Amino acid sequence: MRKNIVAGNWKMNTTLPEGIKLAEEVNAALKGFSAKCDVVICVPFTHLASINNVIDKELLGLGAENCANHVKGAYTGEVSAPMVASTGATYVILGHSERRQYYGETSETLREKVRLALDNNLTPIFCVGEVLEERENGSYFEVVKCQLEEGLFNLSAEEFGKIILAYEPVWAIGTGKTATDDQAQEMHAFIRKTIEEKYGKEVAENTSILYGGSCKPSNAAALFAKPDVDGGLIGGAALEAESFMGIVKAF
Ligand code: 13P
């Protein structure tokens, strides 16, 4: 069966000491509590190795927010999947809308990144989602289907089984404007149906699909109660242990 997962995406926030403190707080909060979901934090590259040393990986998974589309070599400033894996991290966010939008990531690059992540035993948290204009002009199903097909549907069923998906409507990210639980459910059901058409019912049923976009303690329970919403990818509310744990406790 698919897993319920709450994953934090810290984005470009926290200095190293601040990040270590936050990770320690989340780890401590998880110690006294039996979470009904897997909990993961995806943090800046600079923090990975240090945070890996202060968390209990049985309680809290660790991931990067990106990785390079090359394995090694003359790519100044890039961080490869083997480098990420060597820190102890086991997850990597790929295809976040901020990477697509501000850094020109294309489906072609993303296919390379997904391949390298899987080759290095990193679990991709692969993001899809439409912008406001696409929501308003009604093309959002088509847009998300295209992101799935172009970014992931080259994988075998076995490989696809290792992917976690995150539906993040771009208009809901950092805006305070959450998709309603019905809007999230509608898209998650569509994503699952699209997976089923490509890989069959078993793979579709086993795929965790997280919702992301202004998810917070006050709306998480209603979102997670929807049958096709298997958890959340959390930005702003992951930057304080208390609010992040409030979302973890929504399961
Ligand atoms: P917010 O929770 O800050 O809206 O960010 C969501 C997100 O982009 C997670 O990847």
C-alpha cells in the first residue's frame, strides 16, 4: 500500500546553525510521538551532511531540493546525485515549479535528473502543477498530464514505483491561497488515473501523491482526509518545528 508522507521543503531558508537547530527540534518532537506518516525534510545542500549527523533516520528522512543532470565533471556550482547520496540523504525534490520557472528546467533535464537520482538510490519527490493562467483557462489537467508524460513516463513500471509525486498548483505556493480539498482531490484522482492508464492499477494505487501549496496545520487534516491525497509537501510551514509538527499530526 502507498505511504502517507509529510515532507518539508525548506527552499533557500536557514543558515547552517539555524537549519541544524530546526532539524533537531523536529527530530525531538518526533521522538515523543508515533507519527502516522513518514516524515521527511528536504534542506539546502550545504546542510545535508551536518543534519544527517543530528537526526534519527528511523524517525525523520532527509532529502535535497535538487540535483544536477550530470553525474560529475566540469559543471561549476552544480551538486550531483552521488554527492547528495554520499551525505546520507535518501530523497531529492525534482521539478519544483521554482526550478522550472526561475532556472529553466525542462522535462528533458528532469528525465536526466530522475535517472541519476534513481541510479544513486535517491527517492525523487517529483513536482507537477499548473500556473494560475492554466487553472483559469481550464487547461490544468492537460498541463499536469504533459508534465507527467514528459518527465516520468519513460520509466519502467518498477522504476516509476520508486517515485513520490507532489501536486503543487503554482498559484497556491507561498500565496496563502490553498487549493480547496476538493480541487486537490480532483487533480490527485486525475493523476492517479493517468498513472493507471500508463502503468496499471497496482502501480497507480501504490503511488504516494502529496499536495503542496500553502498547506498548514489548519487546513492539512481536511486535505489529507481526501482519498487520493497521501500527504503534503510543505514550504513556509516547515520552517518552524511547531507548525510542521502540526501538519504531521493532521494524520
Ligand atoms: P508553501 O507551503 O510555502 O506554499 O510552499 C509549497 C511548496 O512549494 C513546497 O514545495
